[in-house]
Amino acid sequence: MKDAAVKGNAALWAAVARFNAPRAEDFAPESLPEESAALLRAGTLARLEASRAGRALVRAWLLRHWGAEPGFADFADERRRLALLGRDVLRRLALVYGGCLYAREAALCVRREEAAALRALLGEHYAYVLSRGRLLVMRGSEYFSAFKKNLPLPERMAGAGFHALRLCLAFWPADLFRLASCRLPAELRPAAKAASGGRVKPAEAALAELVWTDVKKLLLVEVAPQWQACFA
């Protein structure tokens, strides 16, 4: 099952191979010890990667900090493929999903400063969220209707979006967390440290399935349609 899910899909196979051979630029500096982070920020590690041997050395050195080894290939569960997307796509996915959850409330924000804050959060996806996006997350909106009501709307959107992704990541096995965590957005890394090794409480499983259905649709329709082949 491990190989069949990947090898039958050329795009997915390429993404998995890339995931298992991370470059220095893939690592979040703030996720690393200070010595490694300083070398990463200074561009020293990137210069070392000019050769094949240098890339292998840098990769092994960075992964050692996490007790991780490349070689994970079991992506039959589509939720595990979120690890392949990278920090920027995951962050946008969380924010846009959270925006769609509260699109009705956002449509009532008519003051200039309110609209500006939402545009800053959602970027190029602002118009989509307020129009068609809300239709993709109807079931999720019901669950998140009571989520942190005391927060300002942009913070509530971000909080709900990242919470939704953490529900999806709860199905990851521990070895995938170790390999991916240093490349996750900061908001998701605590979930990696508290990984349950793919064991999810029955009460959370149904909600997670519902959330994943909406998250996947949003990812492939609006946030990063170029990834459709990897989820085919």
C-alpha cells in the first residue's frame, strides 16, 4: 500500500522524493537551534549545498537536530500529503479556510479599517472568501460557530483555520511528524511535538473527517490547484 499509492502517481512520487531530500531553504530558522538557525539565515548552508555531497551533508546535519531520517513513503492517507505542501501553502490554506468559516461575519465588516484587516489576512483570496468560499465549508461553519468568539475576527479566522489543520495532522504517524515538523508553519509545530502517532479519539475522528473534506476542496479549488495531481 505504501508504494502503490505513490508509484502509480508520477506527480506524487516526485513530491515525495522532494520531501525526502529537503534543502536548507525548506527549514524554518526558528525551528532550529540557534547555531543552525544563524548559519541558515547567513546563507552559509545554502552555499554548502552547491555540490551534491554538500546537499547531503547539510540535509543530514539539519535532520539530526530532529532525530529524523529521510525515507518516509506511506502517503496512502491523503491527509499525510499536507506534509508535502510547504510552509507558505499550509499557512495560506489555514487562513483561507478560517476566512471561509466566518465569511458571513466578514461580509458585515463595512468599516474601512475592518475591511483592511481582513484583506491583509486573506490577501489575493479576499474576494473568493466573501463570495464562493463560504459555500465550500457549510458543515465546518456549524462546528466552528462557537470557536473563540471573544477574539477579533481576523484572529478568530486564523485560530480556527490552524485548529482545523491540526485536526488533519492528528492522523500523521510519529515518524512523519519528526521529518516534517521543522518545515511546518510555527502555528502547527506544537501539534507535531504532541503527536499521538496517528491515534485519534473516536469522538474527534468524525469531526476530523468532515474538516478534511472541506480543507481538501479548498486547497485544490482555490489555494493551490497546482497540487491537484498529487491528490488524484
